[in-house]
Amino acid sequence: MEEFPRPVLLVSRCLEFDKVRFNGQKVSSPIVRDLMPFADIKTVCPEVEIGLGVPRESLRIIKINDEYRLIQPKSGLDLTEKMNSFAEKFLDGLGEVDGFIFKGLSPSMGLGNVKVYSKAEMSPVVERSAGFFAGHVIDRYRGYPIEESERLLNPRIRHHFLTGLYAFADFRQIKDQASTDRLMDFHRKNRFLFMSYNPALFDKMSGLLGGAGKSGQVFEEYGSLLKETLRKPGSEYLKIEAARKMFLISGDKDNNESSFFEKMLGRYADNRISWDAVIEVLRMFSFRALVEESYNDRFLYPYPEELKAPADENREKDYWHMNGI
């Protein structure tokens, strides 16, 4: 198994780093803690950067005549232009980045579920939107792995985010080197992973690489297809088909082994076993056969094992200790 790159992340500073929340606290984030040894993390707190103190009065987004404003109700300050100016300047100087983890519901950094009010005073919520800083990030980095820390508590969302994050980090390094040979290696080692997401786009990427030696635009075009491919996970059917195809090329198997694996895929399709169980069996067959086409594929190891979500968060909990029994 090849070494993984170190992704570059932009993270809300209040997530595990500094006590910069409006209430003077910081926020626990398991995935940020887990990523610290494996990623290069940059942090930002837009409110602090535009001069607001800690602690501070809360902000809210209001919508007036179809225009969004960032207001501090207690002081009456309109911070819209200041925040927009900071966001543009900060992102201009951000440099290379592979993904983003932001604090949800924040009027600066929430990604899409931030409350929008009709006025600064007591008023009903009229819609939900992205925070002011996050909106600039979404516009500039469309297609990149961008998530809220709260959503990343969900194992499926976490898996998809980390899969994209490490694919983007890998591709960034190859693009920086402008090596078409390394790009082709990247494409080969992601074959089954990309097929599990979107086989049609994988075929487009393969076709693009057919002329890679002739076009200086190949990295830009491939990068665009990569973003589209990893935008959302593929269907369960596509995952099963990719697993089946990998199994078929993973060395010789007898009829009993083939039957066992097909039944396993059926149990997964019926939601009776986890996807991790399928992957573990695929790893075993791939390593036994030492077929390079399969055992190095990111389908089996999309990111470091240390970043996998716990199989059972409550495994050590005593469910059998009850008073009087």
C-alpha cells in the first residue's frame, strides 16, 4: 500500500483550536482531532479577523429587499462590507488547499442551514442560507470537499469527505509536478473507486488521458472531471458492481469462494452487513493474489486507516448493569 499525501485543510478556528466562539468557548470536533496528525491545517475565525472581540454579541443574517446583510443586533453594526472584503482578501492569499471543515449554523461559516431573518430585531426565520464567509468559499471552491463539523459525525458523510479529501490532495501534488505519467498512475490506482462513484465520468477521464501527451490542458480538464466525479457518492448498485469487478480480477478463486462473495454482496444489498465487511474480504483476496491492479486501488484504502470512524462508539458501555437485577 502506498503512502498517503498530507491534505491541506482550512478549518474554523473554534473547532478544537482556540476559544474564539461568540461565548468565549471552543467546540469539540472528533474529525478535526483525528486529522491533526495527518493533515496540514490552516484556521480562520472571520469574526475575530474583522475586529470583533471574544466574547462578543451574536450576529445574524437579515434579508432586506432581496439583499443579505450581516448585522450585530445589539450594537446595530452592519458588517456586510467588512466581512465580504475580508473573505475576498483572505481567500486570495490562502494558497493551496484540498478541503474545508466549518462550524455549522454560524452566520459566517455555516454551509447552508444558517437562519436568515427579516430584520435585526425579533423576527421570524424567512429562509436558510450559507454564512457570509462560507458563501465566498463555496463560490471559489465549488466541487471541493467542504463540510460542517456536525455533519461529519455521520460515518457515511465522514467517509465520503475523507475519500474526496485524500483524492484531491493526491491530485494536487501530481498537478504541481505536471507529470502526465504520475497522472496516469493516479488514474489507474483510483480505477475501482471512481467506477463506484460514476463509471461514465471515469470513462471520460480515461478518454482524456488517451491524448494526455498532446494537450497542456489535460490537468485542468482532468481536475474538473475529478470534482464532478467525487461530488456525491455513487449508488449502492455502483459500489456493488465495482466490488464485483475487482473480485473477478483478484486472482484465481474456486467456486466456493465465488459463491461466498456473491452471497456477501447480496447480504450487503439487503443491509445485513456493513460495507467495511465487504472491503475486508476484497482486501484479503487482493493481497493473496498480489494483483497490482486491485491491491493498490484506493477503493480498498481511500484514506489512512487511523481516520476510519469507530466501528462501535459505545463498545465499552455496560448495558447489563441494572439496579435490582
